[in-house]
Amino acid sequence: MALAGALAPDVRRHIAYVERRRPPHGTMKTKFTYAGIRVKDLDASVAFYTKVLGMKDLGRSTIDATKGVAANLATEDDGLSSS
């Protein structure tokens, strides 16, 4: 890295650590496991995600702190999402 000499030692150590952990060829496998999306019509949104995108409806839960409701949805490979 060209600017490494101008950076603080702890920043240089962190950069070196990240570089060592980087997978070969610059690729990284990740799994998307959660998303929270505010919607105006929860029923219509759940219908879209289940009927159009094929997600499974796992039920709903209330969120007392926000006085809201969360719809718990899952993809075919069980990656969870919430709307």
C-alpha cells in the first residue's frame, strides 16, 4: 500500500490483518441472513414476498419498544429475513 508509511502504526497493523484474512483472488463468500424493512401495508408485503419471491412465512412477532409487528420470512435455504 503506497500510503502505509503515512498511517499510524495501529492502522497499518489493522490493514495488514485484513489483508492476511482476505480470501484468495479477492473473492469473499457471504450469506445474507437478516433484513429489516419498514412497510406501510405488512399484509401486502408478506403476500409479495411469499407469492412472488417464494419465501416462507414463519409467523409474526410484536416489537414492544416500537409498538410494531415483524413478519418473519425465510428463503428456501433458510436464510432469514424480516419485513
